[in-house]
Amino acid sequence: QVQLVESGGGLVQAGGSLRLSCAASGRTFSNYAMGWFRQAPGKEREFVAAITRSGGNTYYTDSEKGRFTISRDNAKSTVFLQMNSLKPEDTGVYFCAATGRMGWELRTGPSIVEYWGQGTQVTVSS
């Protein structure tokens, strides 16, 4: 089992920044590719960003590319999501995700995810 605990969400004005953290415990963190998903009210959970086990490769959707940066610290079993130039459409609950599959596979959607965090709310006001 892997336990994931997110933090860092909050309310921010459009154009602002937030940094999300996800602390993992349980099994060996570096054995898992990690990702972030977002769920807006009334919508399905969607892929935001992913990072490979070593941190050598990262993946984003087109809407986040250039604004969001995913990173990880395997020594501290933590994954981060730095979000800049935030837009109201970035609003939602952000979930940390772990999979034993390849990092790029997280782009295919939530079904790949083996472990979820409880989520942290991000609200961007216009």
C-alpha cells in the first residue's frame, strides 16, 4: 500500500501561483511514477501532469504546458506541482496519483492509477 497526502491548495487570484505537495509513505516511492489529476465541479477527473520514477521525464496536457511544473524528491518521498499564471479554469480538486506503470501512461486517464491521495482544493478567482 502507498499512502498519499496532498497539501498546498487554497484560494488565489488569476495570474497567481500555488505549489502543491504530495507526501508518500508505505512502499518504496521511487518504484512509482507519479502524477496529478484535477476534478472540477460536475466534471470527470482529468490528467494534469506526470513524472517518471527517476524524475527524468515529465508529461503535461497542452493547457498546462509552460505554466505548471511537476517535480519529485525521491529522498523525501514527495512530489510537487508548481502552478504559475493560474486561470479560473484551473479551479478544482487536485489529486496526487501513483502507478507502478510507466509515467506516460498516466496521460491515458484515471484507470491507470493504483493509489490516490484525498485531494486538495484549488480555487482561482477572476
